[in-house]
Amino acid sequence: MGEVIRCPVAHGEGNYRVDDATLQRLRDEVRVAFRYVDAEGVASDAANINGSVDSIAGVLNEQRNVLGMMPHPENLIEPLHGGTDGVRLFESLLQRVAA
């Protein structure tokens, strides 16, 4: 939690939108899984590359077993692609499932 990873974005105009009540519920239930942030982990308008509400890049369903996200970590799993930050995300999911 709280780790910053680089993650390719392949959606030109897609962004996350919810009404104020839903946003508050996501926050209260700690279901915002990812946010667009800068290299220091700070959410800002400059880091929010597509204008998503609250810089949201990924959310969890109520049961916390389904993740919806806009960035594409699968595109950053090989050094030849420019890095392996996406690998850590997939490894953490496997660890969670195995627990």
C-alpha cells in the first residue's frame, strides 16, 4: 500500500466518473485501489493525465475481489518494454490469492 509504480496508459480519452455520493462511499470503504500520482506519490492535476475524478485509476467492487483499472500494467513487465513495474502488481495479486 502506498507504493508508486509506473504504468502505461493506453486510453486517450477514457476517465473515471462518479457522483459525489458514490465517490464518498468508495473513499469510506477504502475501495480506491489506484490513483494517478507523480513520482513522489502526490496526486495532482498535473499527474492526473486524463482528468479522472479524484485522480482515480482503479477501483474495487464491494466484495473487493474485482478490480477495474484504466492503466495497463501488463504493458510494463519486460525490461525491453522500459521497465518491470507491472510485475510487482501481478505478483502481489498472486500472493493475495495464495494466502
